[in-house]
Amino acid sequence: MICFPLYELIVLSKRAMILHFLIPGIDHNSDTGYVIMFGIHSVFLMLGAFGNFGGDMYLFLFIINIPLLRDIFSEKFKELNELVVQPDKYEEMHAKLWDLLDWHQKYATILRGTKKVYTAVMFVQLISTCYGILFTICCIFMRNWPTAPFYLLYCFIVLYSFCGLGTIVENTNEQFTNEIYSNCLWYEMPVKEQKLIILMLAKSQDERSLTAADMLPLSMTTALQLTKAIYSFSMMMITYLDYEI
């Protein structure tokens, strides 16, 4: 977004602004004023870009570790299966099963806490990103922001990245259920331990998923629905502005 105005200035001798805001007292039409505005815009753009990246990474870190919990759970199940087939190690098997139950409860607690913290944050992220996409499309149709396509691409990446976090949680929940039902030798256990497995299986089938303010599930399906709505808005703008593609 900085290179394009530089290209227009050097090659086309045309002064283009990086961002669409002015500062009182600085004449952007003069040489000195344009250089000052160009520098200020560049600083704000870099601060905004790295600030958004750092903020997004902070949110991502808490969710991308959820599949790691499932991997640890899977390894614990393998250890349990090794003990199940050894009748002389019932006490160890029983202790390992309770350890698995405790681990699964920790996973459920983390998931509840994550949903509680993220539900409002994700709603704000989705709303702000969608508004950014819509306004950027308007700028493209009105031809008053040359670098708008680059920002539009960034907004779509953010939209699908955040919705992808919800899909990661959904897939991890499904893998937890499959791990309990398919990879556990529950049929080799005594009836008492089988009942504990049933309780854990029932709990895994009703785990929490990430949502946006409890109104929309956070998933790639939601991202596709929002993309369709944005496409419909774009077609309406093309008709209204008589835009030539």
C-alpha cells in the first residue's frame, strides 16, 4: 500500500495518498506538505499493520493449542489400552482411566473459558472486518482509493482466519469423540469402567464451540455465508452505481 503511491509519484508524477485522512495545518498539495503526510501515513500504516498482527496472534495462540490437548489425550489413551489388555494391572488401568477423565474435564473447562472470553471478541472482529470489506468495495467502485484491492485481500484473510479458528475447535471436538469411541478398548474393560467411558463419551458429544456473540457459529460455513452476503451487496452496488466491470 506504500509502494503503489510511490510508483504513481515516480512513474506517473501523480500524488496519491496512502490513507484517506488529512491533518489540519498541513497542505498536502504542496511538496513539503505531501512529504510530511506521506511519512505520517506510512508510520500509521506500519503501526496499524503490526498492531493488528500482534493482536491477532495473541488471540490465535490460545486456540491453536487446542489440537495439542487432543494429541496428548490420544497418547494417554494408547497408554490406557496397553494396560487394559493386561488383567494383572487393573489398579494401574483404573488410575490411568481416572487420569483421562480428569484430563477431559480440564479440556472441557478450557473450552468453556475460551468460549466465554472469545464470544464478544469474535463478534467485534467479524463485524469490523465485514464493514471494512463493504467500505473497501465502495471505494473500489468509486475509484477513489487505488490501493483498496490490497486492503480488501487483507480483510478477507482476516475473516477466514478467524472463522477457521472455530472450525479448528469443531474438528478437535469431533476427534475427541472418535478417539473415545474408536480407539479406546472399552469393550475389554469391566462394566464399572465402561460406564465411566460412556459418561466421557456423552460429554464429548456435547462440547462447546466458538460463536460470535452467541448469534453465529464461528466456522468456515459462516465465512462462506458472509462472503455470499458481501457478493450480493457488491452486485447491488454495481447496479446502483452503473459500474462497468
